[in-house]
Amino acid sequence: MKKGGLGKGLSKLLGDMDAVYTKELGLDKNQVREILIEKIKPNPFQPRKYFDEKSLNELSKSIEEYGLIQPIVVLKKDDFFILVSGERRLRASQILGLKTIAALISNAQEEKLREFALIENIQREDLNPIELANSYKSLIEEHKITQENLANILHKSRSQITNTLRLLNLNPKTQDFIAQGKISQGHAKVLVGLDKKDEEMVVDSILGQKLNVHDTEKMIKKIKNKGKFSLNSHFEFENEMKKITQILAQYGFECKNQKEKLTIYLTSIDKIKKFSKILD
């Protein structure tokens, strides 16, 4: 993958968003217009899929009391607008039943939509772990950069980027639970790498038994070591069987050891009495 210009360009875009909007979208922050909300279409590349209802209601109350402090950003497209920035503000305004909303309008290329949606959301750091992982993946693929490049640009550790991306290897159902906040990121990290059936079983246990991360780690450790423990137990069993056979042979008993079965031949009354004394 390339490490040159595109990476630097992305780094530039991930700087001050006000500067980005001004330079890249050709916006004048002093030219705010009121536009009809019904004319606004959502950004099809918006990485955020879940919007907390309680948080939106709180924002709507704030807008109702203090007004919309920061306008949304839209692109002009024919006779409608495409949202670039401010979906929470737009949704909160819709809750209030407002007909219009303050907006900055850009005539930039529609191709910029995905890029700005990803960048703004990553900067605000309010994406859930799965949305963030998909954003990282999109930036890496579209800008043809490595995980290390992205880590440097975002000022995050390489392991943090890698661990977040690994969440996309989980079952879609598990990803959905993480996105909805039913499973924490701490739980999610220890689930990565499990067999899909084991993953499903552990997820059911987390949800059904309200397991914390520590308990989940212990459960996963047992699952991973299950085969190892069984093997050790088998060897221990065989060793104990051999010891018993050797001791009985010293007392003159004929024994036959077959797998998990020990046969002791008591061929006379004397041997039975002798065996009884050993048991006592």
C-alpha cells in the first residue's frame, strides 16, 4: 500500500474541521441559510447507524431552549440537499417538529460525502465500536494506506486500530449487540478469535447471566483449555492405572489393564480374603 500523498492528504483533512469545511467545501461560515427540512436527504455514507433516543431528546430540548448554535452542513443537489454534517442536530430538530433548519450550503463534489462523513464522526469520537471499525476500514481502503499510517494520522496506537478492526471478524449478530451497547467493547475484545459456535455460546452467557469482562475471560480460558485439560487428565488416569496394576502384581494378583478398564482376577477364596485386607 502507498504511504505517500493520500496519507498526508487524509492527515490534513483530519485537522480542524472548520478549516476543512471552509477550504474543501467552499463554505463561508458567515453565510448561513434557513432551508426546508423536508428537502434534506441523509448522507448515504453516514457510518453512524444507531442514534440514542434519550440523547436526541436531550439535544432537542437544548435546541428548543437555546436555538441551534451550530448549523448543519449540506451539499446542493438539483432541487434537494444531501446532509454532510449534523445528523443528530437534524433529527433533534425533526423531533421538535421544526420546518426549517440553519445550514451552510456547499457546491462541492458529491464524491466528498463519504470522506467527510467518516472524518467528522471519527473526530467527534461518538461512534460505537463497530461503526468506528467500519470507518477505519473505509479510510484504509479508500486512501490505500496501512493500519500503521492511519494510526499515525489519528494519533492512536497501531494496536488500538488493529484491535478495533478485528471486531469486524465477529459474527454479524455479535456486532449488532456491540453496536447497540448490549455487549461492551471490553467483552468484544476477548470474543475475537473464538470458534463461531463458542462465540455464540459465550455471547448468550454474557447477555443471559450478565457476565462482566473478568468472568467472560475466565469462561473463554476454560473453553480454550478444554482439550488441553482432557488430554492431561487422560495421561494422569493411565499413570494411576499402571501404578495400581503394579502394586496388585506385587501382592500376587493377576490384573488386566485395558484402556479405562481394570480387571482383577480373584480365582480363589484366599485371594478374595487377601484382596479384602488390602481394601481395609
